[in-house]
Amino acid sequence: MNEPFDKNRKDKPYSESRIALLKPAIRKQLEYLHPEDEVGLWTFSDGYEEKMPIGKVKNVRGPMLQLVENLTPKGDTALYQTVMAANDKMRREFDPNLINAVVFLTDGENTEAGTKEQVLQNVDADRLDNSVRIFTMAYGAQADSRVLDEIAQKSKARSYQAVDPHGIDKMFVNVFSNF
């Protein structure tokens, strides 16, 4: 996330870091959410960390905006561990009266423990009583969009891509239109 959106280009916004381009997009999307919607925030580099537990937007918007502003990428991508942990948490807290979904955005590929097969089995909506849809967002050309597509399909969700810095907002709108 610290690297330029496209290291081969020197013009803005391509020369800006992916995290710098992502932060205003996240801020904008938080403003679009209804106050009664629920949202949380996890980060994942060297492992994963739940930065903001799920709560109503009206209660968490301010603190979440501050968290987003202070996000600092660390390098690695614990993609598989994080997808499985987020899915497990959502399944434990499953509420049949709500939309139970995870929106997962990454600019990389898995660099930590786990296998793709483990992840796909973990999110397989065909074998689970209370499945959670995992909407994936491939952010930039370095994201492993093939694996993200497989994860989304296995959980009966959709996968989206932003391979151009101008497509970030549209990618978020496309994901949130599922809710």
C-alpha cells in the first residue's frame, strides 16, 4: 500500500501511494452509509488486527475516520488468515435479520501462512448453515484478483477490481450496491 499506484508512471494520481488514494475513498464511502448500517475495520499485514469492532455507523463514524487517517501499511499480506478469521467471526455473530457480509480489499497476494484450499473450504457457502458473503476488492495490478474471485464466488458474493486509481470510488459503489 505504500508503493505508487503504478510504479511505471510519474503523473498523478498514478505516482501517488495506494494508501494515499484509498483514504479519501474510504472517508467518502463512510459518509454514504446510513447511520443505522453497521461497519467495522480490520487491517492485515503481519497477521490481522480488528481495529474497530462492528458498530452502527452513527456510533463509529468519527473514530473510524480517525483510524483510517492513521492507517500505516506494514508490508506483508495475511490474506488467507484474515479472510478465515473474519468469516469465522461473522459466522459466530451471525444475525439472520441483517446482511452478514465482509468487504475485503487488498493490493497484494498472500504472503503469510495458510493455503487457498483452506480458505475456499472455510468460506464455502454450499456447505455452511449460516454462510457469510465475502465481497472482494482487488486494488491495483498487484492484487491477486484470481484468488479474490475464487473466494467471492465460493461465498456466493462478487469480486471487484480497481486497476486504475480513478476506479476506486466506483469499486466501492459497486460493492455497496449489493446491500
